[in-house]
Amino acid sequence: MSKRWISSLGILFFFVAVFCAGFVFFYNRIPRSEVEVSVGNQPSGEEVSASPKSLINTPFPHSELVDIHGTKVDEHILRTGRVVVVFLTLECDACFTEGKFLETVMSRRRDVAYYGLVPFGRPSKADEAAEKPFPFKVFYDESNSFVSKMGINRVPVKVFLEDGVIKKGWMGAVRSDKSKTSFIEWLDRLP
């Protein structure tokens, strides 16, 4: 009886191991959202690669944006000139880290505007105190259209727009000296 029990346990272990290996194998190969496909293998804070599935050189999606008070925002401000849009949430520590970094570089280029955008809608009790750590205005996408159109499913994500067209993107907060230097050099090289 003990040999039969050990055999049954061995077979059960084998099936569980095969299931887990299969899950990991297929999970790593399922199609990711557009932004995630572009940066899935990039270290945090690194530039998005311009792969065929990326959003680089595509128009920034339209959405109905509101400010902290629920007042509709003219999204024309995101479609004129050079703009860095930071997708963030008010509960995200990495987003606050990103905000602190951007505060140190925003004055380097007066021709680049910075805005925060919460792609998951306005919190029910959003207040001005929650926005104070960010050195830029924060808007909310109440329709969650950026989640579906751009595949934003984690934050922070930065995108650089020129006249409403996505030109560059970065996934994750800029934390390492290398990624900070890389972003600053990119910003300084803008014509």
C-alpha cells in the first residue's frame, strides 16, 4: 500500500509540475499591450524600443480629461508643441520618485511642457494634497480610454509628444544614475 501511495503522489507531483511549467511558458508568450510589448524587456526607466507593435509615431489617443475638481480640460494642451505626459496614480511610490526626478530636469528645457495623467479615472476622494508631490498639473481620464487604447496597465509610464504624436516612451521610474543620465542627455539633445 505504501508503494501505491508513493506512486500516486509522484504522479500528482508530475502533473502539478507540468501545469506550472506550462503556465509560465504560455504566460510569457501571451501578447502584451502595445506599450508593454515595446518595453517588456527593457530595464525600468529605459527608452521604449521602436518595434513594429509600438506606439511610436502614432497620434496620442483622444480622451475626456478632467482636473482635480472634475472640470473638463481642453486636451489641445497635450497636442501642441513638445509635451511629456507621465501616466501615474496618486498611490504609487514609483510615481512620486518619477515626479521628484522630473522636478530636477523640468527647468532644463522651457519648450517642453510636463503633465501627469491618471489613466484609471479620478479617485472618489481626490484632493489637492494628493497632487502636491508632483511638479506638474495632473489630469484624470475618467473614461479609462488610455487603458484600452494604449494598454496602460502599470505606472509610471512617460511618453514624449511632438504636436500630438508619440515620439518616445519610457517604462518605470527613472531610478538608476544611468537612466537619469540617459533621460537628461536625450532632453538636452532635443533640437
